[in-house]
Amino acid sequence: MRIPFLQLGLGFVISAAIGWAAYKREALSVSGVVGAILTGTAIFGLGGWPWGLLLITFFILSSLLSKYKEATKETLAEKFAKGSRRDLAQALANGGAGALIAIAYWLTGQPLLWFAFVGAMATVNADTWATELGVLSKRLPRLITTGKPVEVGTSGGVSLQGTLATLAGGTIIGLAGALFLYIESLLRYNPRILLYPLSCLVYPGNCTLLPVIAALAGLTGSLFDSLLGATVQAIYYSTRREKETEKVIDPDGTPNTLLRGWRWLNNDWVNFISSVVGAALATLLAHLAITY
């Protein structure tokens, strides 16, 4: 298996540049820059340009949304484990599944892995949109397992506004993926392209198929994220603030008490697992669509 050193090098340079710019804009911490370089280099270098551009699309959109009405969201979502400045764990949680899929694609050349990657990115983008816009809903969210109204920021809480944001977040990733794939097809057109059912140039139907698959995968992955948050994600209780929280330690250094869930299953692991679920569903839907 030939290692694409040039493409990996370009991926490293681009990822480092974007990571540094994000650090300067306080969207990433120092460790978050490392995470962005690791995931970005793998995705750019082993997946290809459409893969890398889709990762950039997610990162730009999520970073912009995290800054939207930031002051308001800080007071509404104080339960969240971390702030808007992503660290290494968050970068790997959001891009780790995509990086692993890119490695698998390089090793196997399986075209369906493109759909898996889109599904993973659709899930993390959909979940980000649901969180960033859902907390601004004027109505209280409801726990996904019981339908009971809960406070804003409660793990497992869903709302109509958040769900609509989820669908929009997944769909836009599918639209961007179809566009990037179409552009690459134009730039690299040759007779072998007939062998690839993913090409929007040869199979225009996939230009509409991909956004639909991304929307469904993103919605499912995001709802699964909420389900984990309502059931087995580690949730703590802050005696000082008398509130439930995802934080292991309060900002003043006071340790919190585990209230429910598995201690190892923090929000980063929930995000990663949910992105894998979105990737799996997108692959299944694409296989069924292409086969039948």
C-alpha cells in the first residue's frame, strides 16, 4: 500500500494553519490544535480533498455557531462539561470517527466509506447545531426518554427548535458533500469514473441522495446522543450550585458527586459513539439505495 506522503504533508500544513487560526480566534485550545492536526491530516491525506473540505465545513459552521449569542448561552447552558473553546478530547470526539473512516478508505478503497464519513460528519454537525441553537428555545426541552420538561442544558433534553436545527445541520453537510464530490468529479474526469456510483457527474441522483442520507444519519445520531445523555452518560451533582452538571469538577475546583450513569462515559465519548452510529446508518442507507 503506497503511502501518499505529499497529500499527507499538505493535509498537515492545511490542518495546522486552520488550527492556529482557530486558536487565535479562541475556538480551539492548544490541545485542540493538536487534535485538529491529527484528525485533519488523516482525513485530508488519506481520504482526499472532498473529505478534507467537508471537515473544514463542519469546523467553520460549528465555530461560528458557538460564538452566536455566546453570552446568552453561557448563562443558559452552564451544565455543559466544557465551553466553546474545543480541546483535544473534543476534537477527537468530533473528528476521530471520520479520521478512522479515512484510514479504512485508504486501506480498502471501498466507496461506501465516503457515505460513512458523511454520516459521521452529519451527526457531529447536527448535534452541534442542536446544542447551539436548541438552548435558545423559549420553551423548556423535554427528556427524550420520558417527555418530562427539564431545565435547559440537561443531558438528554430535546426540543422542537433543537430537532429542526439537527435536521438542518445534517442536511447542509450532505449538500456540501455532494457539491465537493461533484467538483472533484469535474476536475478528475476520466473513463474510470463510470466505476464509481458516488459520482454526481455520472449519477446525478446521488446529488439528492446524499443530503437525504446525511439528514437521516445526522438526526438519528444526534437523537442517539440524547438517549445516551438521558440514560448512561455520567451526570454529576454540584452541592455548591445545587444543580446537575456534566462537570466532574466545578470551576472553583470543588469536586462534584456522581449522580447517575457510567463514570467513563463523558460527553466526548457520547459524541464519538453517536458519530459512529450516524456513520453506520449512512452506510446502510447508501448500500440499500445503490443495491435496490
